[in-house]
Amino acid sequence: MHSSLWLASLLVVPLVGAIGAALTRKVEGRAYLVAIAASALELVLSLVVACLYNDHVAKAQTFDFATRHVLAAPFGLAYDVAIDGISLLMIVLTALTVLLALLGARDRRQEPAFVAWMLLLTCFTMGSFLSHDLLEFFIFFELTLIPCYFIISQWGGRERSKAALKFFIYTFTGSAFLLIGILYLGFAHQHQIPGSALTFSYSAISSTAMSHGTAVWLFVAFAIAFAVKAPIWPLHTWSPITYAEAPTAGSIEMSALLAKLGTYGLLRFAVGLFPLALATMRPVVLTLAVIGILYGSMLACTTPDLKRFVAYSSLAQMGFITLGVMSGSTIATVGAVLLMFNHGVITIGFFLIIGFIEKRRGSILIKDFKGLQGPAPIMAALFTVVMLASIGLPGLSGFVSEYLILIGTFATHAWWAVVATFGVVAAALYLLWAYQRVFHGRAEGANAEIADATPREQWVLVPVVVLIVVLGVFPKPVLDRITPSVQQLIHHVAPAGVNK
């Protein structure tokens, strides 16, 4: 078992960075440099943790770096952190996302406040993935709303106030169901062990006995909160306007990270804690996932602007992830976790390139663009790589994860997998059509004069392209990290008789 101080540092660095950015606000550009330094250090620390992680710690169920300190026993409040192969991938994604967002989508308007909110969001997101206690997870999960609200409402587009309010109301309301479920579990566990202290520890709560009916309504309560966050159809209606109106860095954070908090929570808590509910709820959630895949694909074909285009494309991808999470298959669940990471990287690429285009043309409307590959061939090439990864072209990262999801789900729930396969075809149609409308043809007017990607912009996208290619060609090291933890979770769920 490695020292938990490594995980503590992942929480402290962005928090200290946010404070440092605020304190250096009077010197122009200093806050940005502080934020970049903190983000770079966060990425280095996350990679060190990834290298040190050991999934064979005795009696730890693939968890490492674990520690627990009770802070307020009467309230069941504790500092309880640990990671396994599933959360490990998410903390690396969190650190990578904030660094690339700050490097590639710098916003100079009230910059110290902006970077401080970005670093606070990183701290709270990291805390959510590190939490090994349900109440602690809920606190971090809710705290992510505050930076997001201010990032959208202060640095967003013309309808930023509406988008921020809609985002906050939807996600806050969904979280109310989660809080009710968590409190019920904590008190139920205490009641089953007379004389025990109130606890929300994941390890303790996972052993709580419950009836089938109780498991079902608790699963529904948890699933609603996570379905809103992801988002999963039909609780997705906040996401198109929010992604469109948020500043580019905010769109990156919400699509690459906050969406993954939803699917991560669905896997870790809804599936992991309520196996008795899966026999009843699995067909329902699988059906919603497939509908989301097809519905998101259809709307991506008709949406008028590029950010909403990515939002609907992400809705379809969240459908694939949900399909894998709920499949009951180890292979598909591993694919779902890998797709959480891969989709995060892909959406970073999409939003960065869209941000570059918006900065040059002042628009994200698809009808305003034509023939950009002529004056901006490098930008077109970068968009092509990201687009092909999202389609699932063999040799790129999207293919590996979607392939694992589909073959794993086909073995356990064949008809849902068959219908979901049409989503792969649909993705090729809407992505290629969008590419043709924006980059093909003859550029005229302002489009003919658009500048190509600068060296700085190209370097920011290098990690995205490298990850897309490397994880498409050689995903084994990452899969080796994920698989033992997924197997442990599936093994815990299987005794309920719901897995094939």
C-alpha cells in the first residue's frame, strides 16, 4: 500500500494554485503562469500515481493509496480516499484536461478569477474520483457545480445566464435524489449493526443488506443524479445550450470531466452497491442508452452550430458508455471505462479546434464556414484525426473502446448491442457530413483569409493526437490497469445472479 500523501497532493496542488492565482491578480499575466504551473505539476503527480499504483494490495480489492480519518463521527463525515484502476484513469484525465484547457483556450477577461475557478473545479473533480466514502463523494460532486456556474455565467456567450441557471437547477435537483439515497444507506447500515458509529464508507456500505424493492428505489435515486450529470437521455436537455454558451475551456471541462463523473458514479455506486436491482433496472437503462445513441446521432445531423454538434455527439457516446456499464460483461465494462478516457481526450480535441475557429471567425454556426481546409490545412488535418477517432476508425482510440463495448454487450444482451451498432454507422454519417460542410468546397470571403493553426495551437493538440494514436494501436498497458478493478466489481455484482 502506497502513501496516501500522493492523493492528498492531488487535492492540495490545484487548491493552492487557485489561491496563488487570486493573490497574484494585480500583476498582469502572473495568475495565468501560476495556473499553468499548478496544472503541469498536477499532471506530473497524476502520472507518478499511475506508475506507482498497485492492484495487488492484500485485502484491498484492487484499491491502493488508501487512508481514512474520521472528521466528525456523529455526522459520519470522514476524509477517506483510495483509487483503483477505474478511478486511476479518471484522475489522469482530470489533470490532463485542465492543463490543455488552460493552454489552448486562454481567456484574458478577468483572467485571475477565471483560472482560479478552473483550478477549483479541478480540485473538486479530483476529490470526487478519489473519494472512498459516499458522503465525501457527494460533497465534492456538489462542489463542482459552483465553479461551473460562475465559469458559464461570467465568461459564456450571449445566453450564458440562462445556460448557467439551467445547468445548476438540473444538476442540483438530480443530486437531491443522490443525497436521500446516501443518507438512507448510512442509517440503514448503522441500524443493522447495533452500537456502531454512523459511516458512509464505501467498503462498509457495500455490505449493507437490503431487499429487492429497496435496492431498486435506491438504484433509481442514484441513477437519476448520475444520468443528469452524464447526461443520459432523456435527462440531457441542459447540455446543448450549456456546451454552446460556455467558454471553450468550460465546455472542455464539462464534456471531458463532469460527464464522466456521471458515468463513473453509475458504475461505481449504482451498479456496485445495488446488484439486486440490476435484474429489474438493467433492461430499462440499456434501452435508455440505446435511445440516447440514436437520438444524439439524429440531432447531431441537424444542429446548426459546432458546439451543439459536439454536445449531441457526446450524448451518443454517453449512450455507448452506459451500455457497457450496464451490460454485466467484464469486457464491455472495461471498454466503457476506456471510452470514458478516450471520449474525454477526443472532446478536448474537438472543443479546442472549434475554439480556434471561433477566435478567428467570431462564429460557431456551421453555415458560416466552407472550404477551410484550403487556407487552414493543418487545422483540417487535426480535426480529421479527432473526427476519425470519434467515428471509431480501426487504429485509433475510439475503435478499441467501442469494439470492446459492443462485443461484450453482444455476449450478454445481443439485441441492445445490435441496435447500438447502428449508432456507429450514424456517427460516421454526421461527423463526415459536418466535416464536408466546414472544410470542403471553395473558401470565399472571410473563410478564404482564415489563418491556419499556429505553432502554439499545434503543440497543444499534440498530446491529444498522440493519445488517440497510441491508445488505438497499443492499449494494453491501460487495459491491464483497468481490468482487475472491473473484474473485482463484476465479481461483487455476480452473486446476485444478474450477470452472464
